[in-house]
Amino acid sequence: MVANVLLFASWADALGPSVRLELPEGATVRHLLDAMTARAVGKSLPKPLVAVNHKYARADLHLRHGDEIAIIPPVAGG
Amino acid sequence: MVANVLLFASWADALGPSVRLELPEGATVRHLLDAMTARAVGKSLPKPLVAVNHKYARADLHLRHGDEIAIIPPVAGG
Amino acid sequence: MRAAIVDRPLDPASLLAEVATPASGASTLFVGTVREVNEGRVVTGIDYSAYGPMAERELASVVAEARERFGTERIVVEHRIGTLRLGEASIVIAVSHARRAAAMDAQRFVIEEVKRRLPIWKREHYADGTREWVDPTRAPHVAEVR
Amino acid sequence: MRAAIVDRPLDPASLLAEVATPASGASTLFVGTVREVNEGRVVTGIDYSAYGPMAERELASVVAEARERFGTERIVVEHRIGTLRLGEASIVIAVSHARRAAAMDAQRFVIEEVKRRLPIWKREHYADGTREWVDPTRAPHVAEVR
């Protein structure tokens, strides 16, 4: 499957506002994180969480076609 | 010594804004409270604290001529 | 740092402005108001009365203790006395601090100490025309049936 | 109950007015502001950016959880995004409740959950012309020397 992944803050500065990733069918959030970490090699970006359809997602969640996927660097609201 | 004791709230409603008490020389706050309680017999007033010179006073404090003495019913500020 | 007992309406926004500074990360405001129902009785207004000089002294002490304990000068408290209508503010506490936790801790410290120590009394006016001095040391249900 | 992410200046007094009701015994206001010094560096301004739809959703969840937990509908939160100057408010939380302890507990719950969960990021502008995304997960002193 092709995932269009939204990026924010330091991750967006380093890699742009979104990236397209080719992932195997049945890929999990953990697979996505591994692929994104590979893209970020050498950029010293902070470890992120992943949101799927506007919710924080566990590492074992299976991604589906059409999911809205986002990389969430450490948040600093308030 | 003669003590002029200031009263507030329910105590003032029952006994007026102040009362004069004759106390033995060397009387303590406890003596004062006993004398005031005697005055309040039958009026079902709440148990008060005593302030001397604008500070809450312990029962064993000795009263002196010229002290500003007040009966402090349960407070309800805020 | 400022603490006052006043006999005019309180203005929360002006107290908030008074404590705010570019060094603050957080400001908090606490507003105590006259509540329409207290322990099941319909309240129409409140008289607050104070032992003035002692109330001023205790309030100044509370604020000074909060400054020592939480490390900020930016604390302003006004307590109103006199006759208040429903919904009117009886106390406003404004605090600002570099750190939010300290601002919130100081706010709570000040209101709890005010309730515990200030020689201020309130007489509630009820819808049935009666008035009664509020005594927080009485158990609520005992108070009802007395 | 209302929660919003907005890109205009916040007005704390209007949020306080929005939650106040004659049923309240206490109202609290929390105002988070841009601080002039953070971890020893002089800050001149902040850009806040959000993952908009998720931030709105999380903020609404935080407010709904506070309502359940503390038993009041009277909670309003606005978080500002965009470029803020020194001393400007980034977040305002207003709560009112019959009981003061619950109002203060709800206030603290909301700000702590906002800090923990909202997908909002801030980039500080420093006096030396540099800018940096704030990462609360980094130890302060490590951040300084990196």
C-alpha cells in the first residue's frame, strides 16, 4: 500500500510537510515508524508518536488504505 | 483588670458589638473564654477562638492591660 | 504583592492584568462567587462582615507566606465585604509565576488559608426571608434540622 | 462546554464571563503566556503550529473527560496558534463549579492533559536570531549543549 504521511514541526522542517511511503499490505504502525526512521537517518530528529485518523496509535495497529497517518514529534502545547 | 471584648457575627447579634468584663490580674485567654461562655448561656452560640492584638491567641496566653481582645466565631470568608 | 479588604465590586480582569509580566509562564485567577443554592437552601444574597484590622493582617500574612512557599511576588488578593447579590464575586486571587504548577499551587494555598484564617463572616439571605450566619464547623445536616 | 483552536488573540475576561453562572461557587482562569526566558535563553516570540483536526479532537476529549471527572459543564478552553509576542496568551482555560476544589482540580487536569496530548508544537525565537522547536522530552541541559 502507499501511505501519505503528514509531518509536523522538526520532522516537517527536515523532510517536508508530507512523505509518500510504500508499505507492505498489513503493515503496522511499527513498520511505518521503522520506515520513517530510515528516512530520517543523520537528521537527529526526536522520537515521534504516530497518529492514525486523528488518534494516537499503538505500535501493533494495522494500517489500512485511506487512513490519515501523521508523525507526531514531542508536543509542546499549552 | 477590665477587658473590653469585641464581638462579631452571631456573637455580636446575641450580645452586642462589645462587652466589658472584669477579669483577675494575670487572667489567660482560657479565663476570658470561660467568662464569655457564661455570658452566652442559653444562646446556643458556636464555639469561638480568641484574638489578642489581631492574632489568634492560645488558651494559656496571659492578657495584659490595653490588649485588643476579640471573640472570633467560626470564620466563613472566601 | 497586594492584599486588600474592600467594600466595592471586584474586577477580576484588572487583578489578572496587575500580576501579569513577561517573566510569567502562567497566570491564574480564582473568583469566589455568591452561589444560589447552599446546602439545599435558596440563597438570594450574602452580607460579608470582617474584623477589619485583623482580616487585613491575616490576608497580608497569607500572601507573604505564599510568596515564600511558592517563590513569586506576583500575588494579588482582594476580598469584598458588605452586601453582595447572587453571582457577585466575594474574593479574587490572581497569581502569576514562571512555572504553571507553582502558580496553581499558590492559588490553592491562598484560598484555603483565607477560608481557614480570615476573620470574615457571612450571613446568607434565603428565599424564605430568613438570614443565618454560615458556620462551616457545623455538620450540614445538623444545621438543616436545628 | 467549548474547546477551540484559534488564530487570534485570546480574551481571558470573556472566557471567564462565559463560564460564570449563579450556580457557581468558584470560577478559575488559567492563562499560559509566552515567557521571556526559557531554560536560560532570552525568548522574543513563539510560533505555535498544530495538527489542526487532531488538536481540535484531543482538546474536545480533554474537556469532555474533565466534565465527567469533575462534574461540571462549565469548562471553556481556547488554544491560540500562529506567531505570538512576548507576554501574549497561548492558552486560556476557564472553569466554574459549585465547589472550589473541583474547579481547581479541573483546571489543573485540563492544562496537564493539554500539555501531554495536544498535537501542538512551538518554535521559540531567541534574542540571538535563532529559532528552535521546543522538545519537552529532552533534558534541559542536554538541550543547551547539543
